[in-house]
Amino acid sequence: MKKKLAALIIGLTILIMLGGIQATFLYGAEVFTTKPGFTFSITHNDAPTIKVMYPENESIGIQFKPLLQIYGNDTDTAKLNITWQQNTSGSWITMQVNNSFTQGTLCECNYTLANTGATTYYWRAYVDDGTTNVSSGIYHFTTRVS
């Protein structure tokens, strides 16, 4: 027998009806039901954020093999996974992965393939909190002449 599910959201109060079972709760509060044995939960996840520190996008005259730097932040997760990628050949390749990185601290990656003068290099970072994976966007810099 199929049961209809109906949900009504008013402000931060959510009323859910499944068949004859009704549950009403406030966002972030405990779930209260009209029949025992019927429970569920809803969790909220804030997406992580990335702040690129070095090098700034479109920088010129960067030293060889620069140390890329970002801050990864998340309001509801203490540890983040950070993936660093570079594109020197037309394909994105992972350079480094930092697992269980403490959010809010500076994370670094050495771009060892950036070793030719007056050359433009592309890179990006992903920050993952276990639920949401966020990209820094694509950044590029040009190395110094020699």
C-alpha cells in the first residue's frame, strides 16, 4: 500500500505527514511524532569555502616551484580534505591530497612542475567536508624569466 508524503514548510517549522503519521519539528530541534516508532532526522551542511592566498590569479614573475597557499574553512566541520590539481599538459592532474586537514589553517602545496621561466601555469584546489566538494576555480600565474 503506497502512502502519500506531504510536507509543509513555514519559516523554520516543518510539518511532514506520511499516511496517518504526522511529525512536526523546528529546524535544528528534536523530532516529535504522533505515533511511536516513526523517527527521522534532517541535517544541514554549510558548504566549505576557499580563500586563495598565494599566488594571486594572473600573477607575473613568480619564482620556480612556488608554494601554493589556501585557507579552507567550514562552519560545521573541523576536518577537511583538500585536493590540489595542476594542468601543464591539457589535462587536470592531482598533485597532492591533504586528508583530515584542520579547517581555518593555512594549507600549502609545492607546484614542483612549475620549473620553466616565463611560462604560464594553471592550478586549482578542491575542499571537501565529506558532504560538499567546492572548487577554488582555475588560477594561473607566470614564472619569472629565469
